[in-house]
Amino acid sequence: MKIDRATAIRQHLFAKGYSSIAQIAAAVGASEPTVRRDLLTLEAEGQILRTHGGAQIAGTSGVEVAFESREQINLPAKRAIGEAAYQMLRPETSVFLDAGTTVLQLARRLRLNPLPLRVFTNCLPVAQVLMPVAEIGVTLLGGSLRRQNASMVGPLAEAALERLWFDQLFLGAGGISALGEISSRDEAEARLNTLMLARTKAPVIVADADKFGAQLTYGVAHLGAGMRVLTDARLGAGWQGTLEGLGCAVSLAEGA
């Protein structure tokens, strides 16, 4: 199997989710028997899961199962954001990947086409996805396990952040209010997210369009100059104007 065709198959499944043999063959310009053979190889490598008449990108076991229900919400939008975020990465830099289902899609995309990076995270599923990738150094923050988000939070995680600096931060958002406040459902998560923002000059806030207009219990920070907001193309022009008025750069991921 040619490497470029293997990559094309993986990227198609990443972007589209489950696809039939015929859909994959059309996407990569190969015959269905050829695609079937390719899928056998990719399945043996643990990269895809074959199903009756089709295939999908392989998930991971264990703690990531707790993410499954939320990960499936607005999945095409989250994958489009993950693709756009991947294009923002720079080799040989340090990157913090927050705990969240949209950021997880960036980690999945990075696993498909690795870059030499030092990745820091407080997210167990992100660390699990990147664990097999030799090109990427992964550091997982210690702390208290927040089961609802499969993440590490608390004083130990906060103390670790105070000794670190990141070239880029990709931070998820539980909600973004009309006044531009990022918020979270959890106090410990909100406090840790605030510290993350203090440890980089290049924060990227990643959130699908449905997060805009939501105000959750615990404030994280206000959007402002120096921040980039990466969302999907469903975000209305009014919101885009609001974000730009706050001083944020706005990037819309296409293909959702």
C-alpha cells in the first residue's frame, strides 16, 4: 500500500467518520478491492476499525470511553476545528492541549500526521491518543482526577503550570458569553484554565459554534487582544463582529 493512499484513507475517515467501502474508494481514487486490502493493513496496525461494508478511525479504550457521548456531539464541526488547529502547529515547539472533546480532535489529527513537538496536557485521553507517537514528547500534569472530563486538576496541576511556558495553548471552552467571558462548569477546571492562559503568549480558544452564548457557573477569563478564537463556519456574522470588537483574531474552520 502506498503511503500517500494510506494517509488519504486515514484523513478521509478522520474528516467524515464512518464511511462505506465505495465512499472511501471514491475519495482516494482506488478500486474497492484495493481499498479492502488497504483497510486490512490499517486495521492490523490499529489505525482503523473495519465494520460490515465500511470502516472508521479506531478509537482508544479505557478512560476515553467516558468521553464518547460528548465527543459525538457536533463531531463534524469538532473535526473541522481539529484540522484547522493542526495547520496552526509549528514543529519543534511546546504546545499545551487542554482537556476537552474539541481539543481531543486536534490530538487525533496530530496522531495521523505527527510533528516533532513537546506536548503538555492535563487530559488523559489526549495523552493516550499521542502515547504511541515517537515524534511527540508527552508530559501529563499530575493532580486530582476530574472523572467527568477525564482530566487532572487541583493544586498539584496548578503548581506544575507555574513552572512551565508554552509556545502555544489550545484551550477548549465550556461556554462563551455575550460579553466574551469563557466559563466552565467546574471550579477547579476554571482555575487551572486561567493559569494555562497566563503561561503562553499565543492562546487559541477552540470551541464549536454552539458554545457561543452560553454562560456557565465558573469564569475562566475574558476574551481580548492577543487571543485567537477558532470555531466552525456556523458562527454567525454578529458573533464574528463581537469577537473582533474584543480584539480577538477569528478563524473559521471549513468543512463542518
